[in-house]
Amino acid sequence: MLNIALFGPPGSGKGTQSKLLLEKYELEYISTGDMLRDQILRQTSLGITARDLIEKGQLVPDELVVQLLEEHLTANSDANGFLFDGFPRTLVQSYILEGLLLKLNTSLTCMISLDVHQEELTRRLLERATIQGRADDAEHVILERFKEYAVKTLPVVEFYESRGMYFSIDGRGTTEKVFEKVENIIDSVVKESSQNVVLIGRPGSGKGTQGEMFAKKHNFHYISTGGLLLNEIEEKTEIGKSIKTLYENGISVADETIIKMVETEISGIHGNRGFIFKGFPRTLVQTYILEGMLRRLNTSVSLVVYLDVPMLECFKRLSRRSQTDEGRPYDKNTDLIIGRMEEFETKINAVVKYFKKQNKLVRVNGTGTPKEVAAQLDEILLRSLKKTRRI
Ligand code: AP5
Ligand code: MG
């Protein structure tokens, strides 16, 4: 999950930047200010208490804010991530947020503070008052909001600074310029903290089934070179036309072609926890190339899972698959299957050795039902990834 908190004094542009962030990263928006204004509009008892405080420019008690928040977080636990606007704004709220996210097995990715000096803030808010007419945008209330911010909200900075999650940027300049800085921070934090998994195993060992399930469940971006090749063929691209015969006969496609496809696929992906590669790298050359590509993105291979299934069982699975709609052209006869097995056995040892040396290889027993294997994979992967997580 990508969880971002926007921080800053009243008028610093949190709401304005939020709109752009939501569009780019498809996050669930949590603005405690908006939630409170909604309660006021609906005249709930919480809203009635909040109204008096907001109109005076004071913070609403932590207990009330948390009530609104917890429900919303739990109801959206399957979101890509959350964008917090105006929360946490007390030290207590910072601890609460940490606990709530932990319950969802996640944590804050980063807090981004928008720094703007007070005269500019006041000017912005007074101008907004003429457009939106927010009750707390009157001059004497604005001053009270600044005071509350200095006393109760600023201590939050140290909490996140000490955890290495706090980033501050100059919030002056056009909205677009500020947004550029915000997205640069997010992209670099995501890259630094992203984790990439490689799934290897014999043809028929269940890499595709497991990889897709794991990616979906844990917000990884799934990359199957076989799938990418098939796309090219189906869309009759130049690459597609040149590889059709090789693909259908289970013969390896040239490294250059695979690399070009993977490179296109991994650029321009945002907001995932990382990539899960299936069927790539298959050779030592491809291993070096993958490491290079990831390094350029400021990241690396975190873990390699060898899905262990005996050869005979793989044969049985592939032969079964060939009799269904899922059957691949290269499953259609024994010679093709033997060819692919041989190719795998001869090339993969060098890859295995390479990652073993780096202590990145784990073996997972791939026999058993897909559900049983997935449970095992979940446990092993999540445990190992936690250990390798850099921030
Ligand atoms: P909330 O609604 O969160 O208000 P706030 O923190 O005071 O912030 P604002 O919404 O006023 O400013 P903003 O940073 O979003 O700036 P915006 O993008 O609108 O909270 C309201 C009240 O609710 C609080 O006072 C408190 O009582 C209560 N509350 C809320 N959450 C709470 C919590 N967690 N705990 C306790 N109490 C809580 O921009 C401002 C203006 O500037 C706009 O007109 C905009 O168009 C303009 N602008 C934006 N960017 C730029 C730019 N780069 N250049 C020029 N103009 C710009
Ligand atoms: Mg706002």
C-alpha cells in the first residue's frame, strides 16, 4: 500500500495537492477536515461539537477524529493506499495512525510537509474566503488556527523525522511546480522502499498461478515475459510477428527482445510495492540485465523464490493443461515439453547459484493445491520481505 500524509499549516495547499495526487496514484482520500465538515452539514452530535471548535479555529478532540477515521480505514482496507490530508495533526494522532495502519498490515510511506510563510498563507486563505466562504477563513480564526498548528501540530514533525519518513518542500510557486516536487519525493521513496520478487521453477510448477495471486493480494506489479510475448503476438506487432514460431514451439526468444519488453513494462509504473517477475530472468545474462534495469530505478531484487515441483508432476500438469482451454501451443506434444524442461534445467542453475550467493534464494514446495502453495508462499515471502525492507 502507498500511504501518504500531507502536512502543513492552514492554507499551505494540502487540499489542492491532494486532488492531483488522487488522480495520479488512485488512493483513498482521507481528509479529516472534509469529514468533520460533512458531520456539521448533517448535524450529527459529533458535528455539533466540532462546529463550535472549528469556528473558533481550534482542533477537534482526538477521540472524535479517530472515530471517523477508523471506520473509513477498515471499510477501505483493499484500497491501493490512503492519502491523509490534515491528519495526523497531534502527537497522539500520530501514534493512533501508526496503530491503525499496523492493523491493516501496512504503514505510512512518507509524510510530505508543504512549507509556506505566514503572510502568504493568510493571503491565500482570505482569498479563499471570498470564493468558498469557509466559516474558519475569517482573519481572527485564521490566527487561532496558526496558533493551534504551532502548539499542537508541529510536534508531529519530530515523530516522523525520527522514523525517516518526513520530507519537507517549499510550498510556494504554482500548484504544478509544487506537485512536481511532491511526486518526486513519493517516487523516490517508493523506489527506495520497493521490493522485487523473482519466481522461478520448472515449466508447469505453478509460477503463473501463484505469481498472479500474490501480486493481486499484496499490490505487486506482475510481470510475466510469456504473457508479454503473447500480447505482442495477439496484437500482431513487429515483435509479435518475429517471435510467433519460436513461441509456439517453446523455443527461447532472443534476450534483446525480452529485455526491451520488460524495460517498457517497468517504466511508468507507480505506487506498487514492487514487481514480481515470472519466467524472467531465465539465464545468467538476463539476471545481470535485470539487476541493471532495477538499479537504474534505484531498487534491486529482494528475493528469489524457487517453486519446487518434481519433473514428473510438472509433466502431468502440463499434459492436463493441454487438454483444456488453457492449453498453450507449446504444451501440445511431449517433445516440446521435454525441450522446455531441458532448456530450464541447463540454464537455471547459473541463476540459482547467483542468487544463492547473495542469500536471496528461498525454496518453496510447490506440490499441493494452489491454495495450499499460496498460503506457504504468503508466509515465506512476507516474512523474508519484512527482513529485507529498507525503511
Ligand atoms: P482542514 O480542513 O484540514 O483545514 P486546514 O488544515 O486549516 O487547511 P486548509 O484546508 O485551510 O488548507 P489546505 O492546506 O488544504 O490548503 P488549500 O489547498 O485549501 O481543517 C479544518 C478544521 O477542522 C481544523 O481547524 C480543525 O478544527 C478541524 N480538524 C481537521 N482535521 C483535524 C484533526 N486531524 N484533528 C483535530 N481537528 C481537526 O489551499 C488554500 C488556498 O490557497 C486555496 O484557495 C488554494 O486555491 C490556494 N492555493 C493552494 N496552493 C497554492 C499555490 N501553490 N499557490 C497559490 N495559491 C495556492
Ligand atoms: Mg484543506
